[in-house]
Amino acid sequence: MLVRWYRPVMANAPSNKSRAVALALCIPLGVFGAHRFYVGKIGTGLLQLCTLGGFGLWYLYDLITIASGEFRDVDDRRVSLWDPEDSNALTHGVPQELMDEIESLRHEVSELAERLDFTERLLTDPARRPASPGDSAT
């Protein structure tokens, strides 16, 4: 009989485990796999415990991935939030003030690009180029 474990995962949903706690466990106890036990990876936690963090290499890899926010929990969700209890990080999008500021910056960049394009066309047009003092008019 084949048993399949089904764990529903929301697309790109962050883990409910804290990145700060995982990092705090990994720094002093990472060679013993404490951070892996925390995120629910019991099997690899035991393996890391027996090999002393994969002779230090696995520990170093985990330390870097936790610090960068790419470490994954048992449900394959990224442990990326420093404080998963913060409801703003999970439920709210980007503030409207920030979106307005981004839109005004896009407008300004577009305007600058038009000015740059106009200046380049002016500089490359030989009919508009002023005569240099060394040129002689015959």
C-alpha cells in the first residue's frame, strides 16, 4: 500500500516560522541541527546532528541560506519573515503613499529620458551643430 503525504502549500506563502529564531538557533547550535528541528525537518536535523553539521559545510550552507531568507521549512515554504506574527507583513500590501511616490518617480524618469533623447538628437544633427572657430568660410 502506497501512502502519500499531502501538505497543502499556498503559492509563495512565507513560513509561519521566524527567521530570527532560526538564525539564533543556527549560530550557536547549527552543527547539531537545532534550526532544522525548529522548522520541522526532523530527519535532516538528526542527520546533521550525527555528522556535526555535515562536518561544518552543511552548517555553513544553512547559516547563509537562513540569513538570506532562502531557507525552507518542512512544507517547503521560505522562512523569510523576521516576525511572522506581524499581521502587516502577511495581510497588507504596499502602502498607497509608496505607490504614489513610485509613480511620480516613473514620471520623472520618463521625462528625463525624453530630454536626453532630444539632446542626443540635437548633438548628432550636423545642420544644428555650431561652426567651430577653426573652420573657414569660403
